[in-house]
Amino acid sequence: QVQLVESGGGLVQPGGSLRLSCAASRAAFSVFFIHWYRQAPGKERVPVADITPDGGSTNYADSVKGRFSISRDNAKNTVYLQMNSLRPEDTAAYYCHARALYNPSETYWGQGTQVTVSS
């Protein structure tokens, strides 16, 4: 079992930055693919970025390319999402999702953290 806890959300003005963190409770964190998703009010949850277990490869949604950066520190069991040049349309609840490398059906969600971009 893995517990994921997101933090770092808040209210920020357009053009500002935030760094989200996803901390995992389990020591074998390095065997998990990690994905960030977001869900705006009244809309579906959609993928934002993901990173491989070793951190060697990342992917981004077109809407955040060049503005967001995902990284991980397996020694700290933590994944980060650096968000720059934030826009009002980035307003959403952001969720961390883990999928085990050895068993794709083993997945976990965090509780989410709210990001609001507004002047």
C-alpha cells in the first residue's frame, strides 16, 4: 500500500509560479511511474505530466509544455511539479497518481491539492 500526499497548491496571480510536491509513504517509491493529473470544476480529470521510475523520461500535455516541469527525488520519495507562467486556465485540483512498474494494475491516487490562478 502506498499513500500519496500532495502539497504546494494555493492562490497565485497570472504569470506566477508554484511548486507542487507529491510525497509517498513507501520506501520502494522508485519502482513507480508517477503522473500528475488535474481536474477543473465540471470537467474531466486529465493528465498533465508524467515521469518514469528512474526519472530519465518525462512527458507533458501540450497545454503545459514549456511552462511545467516534473522531477523526482527517489531518496526523498517525492515527485515535484514546477509550474511557471501560470494562467487562469491552469486553475484546477491537481492529483498525484502512482503506477507500479512491476504490476500496472497496482495504482494509487493522492487526495489532491487546489491551484487557483486569479488576479
